[in-house]
Amino acid sequence: MGWNAVTMPVGRLLAAMLAVVVGAQAGAIQNRPLTINDLAQPPSIRTIQMSPDGRQVAYLQRTSDFHALARAMDSVHRDDPDNLLHRLLLVDLTGPADAPPREIDLGTDIPVGISWAGPDRLIVGTIATSEDNGHMRPRRRSRVPYYRFYWRLVSVHIPTGQRDVLFGDDEAWDMRAADNFAEVVHPLPGEPDHVLVAAHRNSNFDLWRLDLVTGDHDRVERGSSNTVQWAANEQGRATFRLDLDVDDDRARIYRRRSGSDRWSRDESLTLNEFVDYIHRANRSIWAANTDDDDTVLVAVRPEGAERRGVYEYDLEADEIGDRVWEHPTYDLDTVLRDELSDRMIAVTYLDDRIRTRFFDRRLNAHFQALTAYFEADAVVYPLDVTADALLLFVTGPQEPGSYYAYSLETSEVRPLAAVNPALLGTRLSRVTTEQVTTRDGLVIDVFVTHPAGARPGAALPTVIMPHGGPEARDSFGFDPVAQYFAAEGWRILQPNFRGSEGYGRTFASAAHGQWSRAVQDDITDTLQWAINSGLTRRDRVCIAGFSYGGYAALAGAFVTPDAYRCVVSVAGISDPEAFIDWSRENRPDSVEYWTRQIGDPETEAEAVRAMAPVHQISRMRAPILLLHGNKDEVVPMAQTEIMIEALEAAGYDFRERTIRGAGHNFETPLGLGRTLALMEAFMGEYLDEVQPADRDSWQTLTEPERINLPQFRRVMGLPDPADDSPNGLTEMLGATTDTADEFPDDPEN
């Protein structure tokens, strides 16, 4: 779906026609070759929210300038988008569709978050410069620390642009010792000029009722120095409080029932127990509230159930009750809640792509029409839901991600902003969803990225990319890695092998103990299907993956050594036994999961060793590339170091690089760009008969004097170095001095 879509009506009868029209427009503008610079751009939008009446949308848009705090901390050499200044923009959905967004003046404040407090009132979390607001450095030495910057909440009246500092500026500055000193808990819609805020005062994290106009504040609930979170009900009455006491090693959860003024302590957990509690919550255990104080909705797969669904849960009895919703084929993915009431309004699940079902019939009818409108090219995610409008995120293989507003009254779709404008004019590749039957009769989904411009049905060099997890999955959407390699003319295969998420308990558990066995057979059968279908050249195939996908790539090297011309493992597991030992020491709550997935090294030592790439090198033949971020806290870099030592001892043909400053997911533009460039250079030697003239060779990328640093500066969306001499490349990235380290080992990276 192209970004040049204009405001147009959406209805069931017009949906198919409109999809064709807009799809044709998209193809017309996507004609520029895709580059690493395009893909690795930091997101242009930091946060986006629709007003409660659905008439306005506010968002923070990235600029190319560093903000004052980044400069003061000498952080301008790090490729962290948080170091770039964002501006606050406002779209009036009642105005002309082609009207430019209005910029809200925040003076020298650095905006970091936004929250609507009413139809015409926006609260902006900012970082303020002390001296700009009269808080000057003391002339004489003082025991009280001086802070050059501090957090504050600014209330903005949209019609007039009037700005008011909540709590008052002096008091906000006095609370500067706390990180992010205040957060909005409830907008109090029944009181247009007030909001409920949790904030630090005298070391305690209390709950305050703030006047948005005057900044006056009244304390409504007392917390403690250990309080870290508050929550309120639909009426704005505090009902939940969380205290974390590090010294006492306790996490305490307090609740208040309706009709009572008393707080009761529901749970007291050790911090390790609380970490497990949070881990389970992040797996979507708690879903929504109900009208009963003692009952909540949870998203779980109860013992004996095949699929994850929504169930009632009795807080007093600690028991799962009746099932509320379950899909007949797929696991529940997420639950969408009303922001004020915390009641469930919709559920999502994935077949080949994410699907959303609203429980309100009128809203669901509108959303299904929207889905039909966009579906041929993209997937629709609802972000904000009001009585009159929806805020949507639309993404797909040829739609990198854009925000839209939809009016329920007029059935109009209005484009707002693109996540990565650099990609809008690029030539992106289409993706199809295929079903492959494995050797034992299991049917799996496979996502095939077909290079743009390739002759239909042509057999092409191919990269098979197993996903991470292993209990994760791929789906129809925009995958930057697959798109980049497809732009090189390679067909990309991404199988949802057994063990992938979303297909039910039986499908997930079928991978337990089968990492280099049945799971790898699914990957091999996917490749064989592509060869038999005439999509893949048998003699031009590489396997590459991240995390578990990195393990699967190495497993492919010894399970089917003749299938692949090259192998790439990025942050992959090489020695499962050593990984479980590391987990036992560093992440004990995950040991049960990993022994269930892999096997128990103490009781199944031979089987675990048989699936370990580090012990199967004698069976491997293809050249190997190992990449790992030195800040990886999920799969330790020791896993790659173990493999390097074993490969060196065996005299094996391999290459390796450390991606400095990168975590497990290579989150930063520089880390992602560096990783893709190295993978492309390595795989290109084995997939392409003739190397493209514009491709950097492995030698170019790994010889320090020839690293194209200006290119990576532009990856961050920064001005050309020639236009910004005070912040030249040396100051930004440092001088490269060691062939083993593409970039300097920053102590903070």
C-alpha cells in the first residue's frame, strides 16, 4: 500500500476496487533500489495518540538535530534515536485533508512523551534545561547536587497554545532527583481541568490531583519510598498500588475494592518471584478488568486446553473460571482494552497475519471493511479507539508502516505519517503465504519474499531464514531483513516450523527435544518444496538466522551438509548444554522452559550433545559466518566464542565479527546496518555468479581504513558531515583502530 493514498470513502462494496486502485498507485512510485540506509533509519515517529473525541491526533516526529541533553552528555557519537530531538505535531482531523500538521511550540523543552487529558488538553512529558528556567548553578560550593536538566510535565491548551508546568516549575525542579519524576495515571474525563498524576515528593511516590490550568495539586493517596506504580478505575479512584523493596527483597501488591476506603495487601512476593510474575504478565496473562472487583480476565492456555483464550480469573480463590473467548483454530494473540475502564473491547489472533475482532457489532463492521480495503497489500492494527474514530497502523511487505485516521461517521481514511519516509519511494518485494506439507504430514505456513523485478516463476538464488524463539513466528508483514536480501535478487523462505507460536499446544510442543530433528526436517522440507516448485536454484542456497534461527542455520550445516553453500548464525546458540548452565546462573526462571525445549543435559546428555553444533563440526561442509553483539543479554556472546574456538581447532572455513554496542535484537541503526552489510557481503560470494558493482566486499567492510563512515552517519538521518564540522565523524563514531572491532568499544555501548 503506497503512502500517496488520499482521503477516500471505505465501504464493503468499494473495498476490493479501492484496494486495486491504491495498489496500482503504490507500484508507480516504488522504483528506487532499496539500500541499508533506507532500512536502518530510526523511526520518524516516537509516539502517536488520538484525542478522546477523535478529532485530533498528536505525535512526536524525529528531527535530524541532537537535543541539548545528548550534547551535554557527549552522546552525539552514539546511534541512539533517543538522542535526536523530536518535535510535537498536531493534526486537526476536522480540517482540510491536505493541511500540514501544526507544530506546538515547547520552547527549549525536549519532549519525550504525550498523553491526552481531554479533547483540547495535551500533557507532554519533557526534559527541561535548568538554566533556561532560572535554576542557575550555585556560585558557591554546596552539598546539594546541581542538575543541569530535570523532568517536568507540561500542560498544553491546544486552542491557545498556552503552556503550564504541572506542580509549578520550582517544585518540578525540586523533584529532579527522580528519574521521570511524574506520570499520568488517569485523565479524569469528568473533570476537564484536572488529571491524576503519580509523582515523587519527599522521596515518596504519591498520587496527586492536578489542576491543568494553574498547576495546583492535592495529594489524594500516600505512597512510600518503595512505591513504583499506581492504577485507578474508570472513575479515577485509585485501586492498585505496587511497592518494590530491594533491601527487603519483597514486592508487595495492594488493592482497594469498590465501596471500601481500605487497602488490602493481595500478594507479597520475593523479587525473584516477582520477576517471574512479570514474565508471566508479559506473556499476556492479565487481559482486562470486569465489573466484579474479585474477577479479572486473563489470557491463558489452561492445563489440558489446546489453545490460548480469554478466561475469567477469581482473585480471591486464585482459580481460572469460565472461558470468555477462544478461536477455534489459532491461539489468542492479544486483548485490546478501553483506556479508561480497562474493559476488553477486542481480541487479536494470527493465521498468516494478525486479525482483530471487536465485540461491538458496529465497530467490528467498520473494522472488517477497513481490513478488506487494506488486506491485499497490508495488515491493519487499531492503536486508539474512540466513539467516533480509529487511529490505525498499517503495514505490509510493500507498506513499511504508516499511520491513518478513520472516521466512523464519514467512513473516510486519512493518512497521517510514515514510520520511515525514506522507504516510500523504494522498490519493495511482494510476499506470498504458502502451505507446505512436511514428510510426516504436518502442514506449515511458509512466507516467500519474491524479489521485485524478477521474472515470475524463475528459479532464483535463495536464502532460507528460520525465525527466532523457537516459540516465536513469522507472519505476513514488513520484514526489513527479508526485504533487504530480496533487493539483492534472492528469494527468501521463512517457514513457521513446528514449535512456532500461535498454532496451539500440540503444534508448539511438537518441537520439544526436536531442535535438530523434526524441526530441522520442517526447514529442509520447505527448501525441497521451493526447489520442486521451480522457485529455487538447488546449487545457490544459503541458510541464515538470528537467535534460534542462528542455531537452526548451524544445525542445517550438519543435518543437511550438502543443501547449503553458506551458513550465517547471528547471536545463535552453539552449545545448548552451556546455554542452560548460563541460564541457571543468570536467568533461573527460564531453565525449566529451556530444558523442556532442548532436553535435560543431566539425564539426556547424549541427545543434547547430538543437537549441539559445537560438537558436530566434523559433519559440516559449508563456509560459516558468525556474528554477535557484544551487549547481548539474551544469548551470551560466549555461545559464539565457544563455536569460534571449536571451528579454529578443526581448521574450518569460517568468518566472524563482533557487532560493537549491539544487543540481542540489533536495535540501533548502526548495529542493524553493520549486520546486514556483513551478511550481504558474505552470502553474495556464494549466491551470485557475478558480484554487483555497488556491493561492498567483505574486505571493504572489514578493513578499517575503508569503512564508509559517512554512510552510517546518514543512516541516522543526520546532516552531511561537511555541513556539520563541529560534530565530525571522529567525534561521532571515534577512530577505528582494530580490525576485530569495526567501531570503538564505547564503555557505555
